[in-house]
Amino acid sequence: MTRMTEKVFSEEGAFRSALEYWHTKVCREAEIEDFRVHDFRHTCITNWVNNGANIFVVQTASGHKTLAMLKRYYSVSDEQLQSMV
């Protein structure tokens, strides 16, 4: 089995700097406030789970060592809660 060892975004480096530059620029031009590059991680994880991905696969793919940490990135919608009752 092959495991992913490379991060998509490193802590430092030209790619991350360029990504943050363009993200800031686009948000400023669109007058979007309080939206960080890291918010894409929350969206991705929520979309994976909502589209039926196995939670343990999501945990591994996102690099979270515990389900408790993964839970911080998953957002349950009001519609999901309402469908339970």
C-alpha cells in the first residue's frame, strides 16, 4: 500500500506564499472578509463526508490522527439535523 507523505501546502515555500497572496487579493477585490486559505480544508472535509466518503478514509486523507481532531473540521448543517427528526 502506498501512503501519501507529501503535504499539499508546506509550511513555507513559494507555492504557499503565492497561494496566500492570490487568496488575499481575490478576497479583497470581492469584499469577502474573514475567509482564510485554511477554510478550504473545512469545506473539503465536509464535502467528502456529505458525499458518502468513509470517515476513516477522510481521517487518513486529511492527516488527522484522531477522530476528535477531524470532528473540528466537519460542519453539520441545520438541514442534516432536521432530517434526523
